[in-house]
Amino acid sequence: MKEGLFFVRLMMTLASLAPLFALMAIRGISIIGDRWTTGSASALIVIPNVVLALRFWRARVQKDRAQIEIESATDNREHLLVYLFAVLMPLYQATFVSNREVLANGLVILFVVYLFMHMNLHYMNFVFALFGYRVFSVTARNGRLVLLTKRTSLTKGEKIIPYRLSNTVYIDT
């Protein structure tokens, strides 16, 4: 299935990096200055999450839903652990005391964004976890997709009608 909705996926990917941007704002980047660091980090936290909220609102208003019949479902909680330890921890330990380090870490963040988008991991959002959503990889008659839901399990044959955030990410409210 072609993913589509590039801008929404990009914003979802940046929103998934919000904890990293919060840590950058707290730690600061001395060669840039606190005002620019805090402002940039705040924008990188707020703007993608606002775009995601607007996409969800638009899906609800336009009734952008799909009926999905579950064939199989896997709880992807372990993806959050991989995310935390593979992305946040190494980048948290990074230093930003020279121009080269800032540039190198910026390139690492761009590489992580590219990988998240290329591997369709743009659903890894801390805000969803805060609101109690679980992430399931679902095989359905209409293909493989990611379902964000507050349900603790999904059973074969179960039919749900979630809202579409992107062509492969749906949210069940």
C-alpha cells in the first residue's frame, strides 16, 4: 500500500521526537544561545503535534474512516523501548559545544527522521502513550496497518472502524 500524506507523516515523525527536543531545550546549545535553542525546540514540539491534532480533527469532521476486519494483531510495546534506547539515549548524551558537534547531531537527527519515515515508524508518539493508546501492527483484509487504540487486545474477526491518520496509521477512539 502506498503511504501518501507525506507532510502528515513528516509531522508525525517530528512529533515522535518531541522528548528529544524537550531534552535539547533543557540542556541548551551554548553556541546558539538559550533563546534560539528553546524557541526552536518548542516549535519542533508544538508545530508537529498541532498538525497531528488538526489531521485527527479533519479525519473526524470528514468521517475519514475505514472498516477493518482483524486477521491478526501484534502489540508493539517493544517498539517504544527500541525507540527510547536506540534514539533518545544516544542523542541525549550528545554534546553541543562546537559548530561541528551541532552540525553532526543535526545530521543524525535528519537521518533518524529519514529512517522513521522510510521504515513507517512515524506512529511512535509519546502523546499517544500519555493518553493511553497502545500500538498494534494489524493484518487486515485491506493490508497491513498500524492501529492506535486504547483496547488491550484485538481478536481475529473483530471489525472496527477507526479514523485514518495516514494510509497505514489509524486511530480507534
